[in-house]
Amino acid sequence: VCSSDLGLNEIPLSVRDARRLTSSINFNSSPPSRVLEKNDSQVVLDIKKATLGYGSRPILENVDLKITRGEIVALMGRNGAGKSTLLRSMAGLVDLLDGEVRLGGKDPRAMSPAELIENVGFVPQEPSDLLYGESVRDECELADKDNGVASGSTLALAQRLLPEINQEAHPRDLSEGQRLILVLAIVLTTKPKLLILDEPTRGLDYQSKSRLISILQ
């Protein structure tokens, strides 16, 4: 949207400037309606009347969400709104205080590690948290064993997603974009039914964001 289209006399140079200059404009921020498949076999995630939190402290209350195969859903909200809490609940990493969370028809908290890996791939805000090998090749070999896939599977996918990756490099020496792609390769090797990315574009340059979009498509 151009500044002239909004009737602004100056161009905002920051998000704070844009909020100040557009404070009197009434934007329709309602999300578009989603038409879901009626076939329940297409439902990957189903959250009903869920209250989510940590211990006995609720963070989100009365949450309803359904995600079907093939959908790409963007979750938006301000800092502290509970986005990460909701995302983590999909992988069984948050206490369910009330309601239901069903991943592939089951409570993710009751799934075995093998079932979780098959059903959900979770990439946290800091992808480096999942990296502990001494080199890219070492990291991929460890992932093959952890995920129970054929030797070389993760490295082959990483090289397909990022052809220029140096398999001898230490993961901590990679750029943020390269580390994200490496973690995606680790997660995607098992072909999970649900892929969760928590703030995946943070710290990425334009080229890395474009590559990420291509991978997801």
C-alpha cells in the first residue's frame, strides 16, 4: 500500500512511524474465512475448546483450531500473545488444562517419540537449539540415526535444499539461513504430516526468505 493511497503526507520510515501516521484509519483486519474439507480423514490437527499453559498457569483459553492436509496457515499476533504456546501445544510440549488437542487423531503428549517424529516436525525460534554435531555431515548422520531413516538421507536432502552447503563446516559457522535449511532437512527427512515453523524468517535476508518459500511450496 502506497502512502498516497492512505492519504499520508509523509512516508513512514519505521513500524512505529506507520502506526502513528495511520492511527486514525480504520483497517478491516478480520482474517479471511477458511473452507475446510468435510472429510475427517484430511484433518491433521484438531484443537477444541483448549486451555493451554504451563503448570497450573493458563496462557491461552478456549482455543479452537483445525488444520487439514495441504493447508498453509500463518499465525500472527504481538509479542506475548501466546503464539509459541499454541505452536508448542501441537507437538505436546505444553500442558493441556482443558479441552482437546488431537494430532492425527491422538493426544500428542501421549505419543511415543517415533509417533511424534512421524506426525509433526517442529522448528523452534532458534533452529540452532536442535544442532549439536561437530559438522554438517556429522549432524546429518546423527539425524539419520535419531529419525530411523537410511544412512545419507538427511545429507542428501540438505544438499538438495542448499546445494552450496559445506558438509565439513561446523553448524555454528553457518549463516542463520543455512542453519534453518539444515534443520528443515533434519525435520523433513521423516516426511511429517504437520510442519511447524516458529518465526522462521527472523534474521533472514531476502534471498534466504525466497529460498524458504520455495522449499515450503
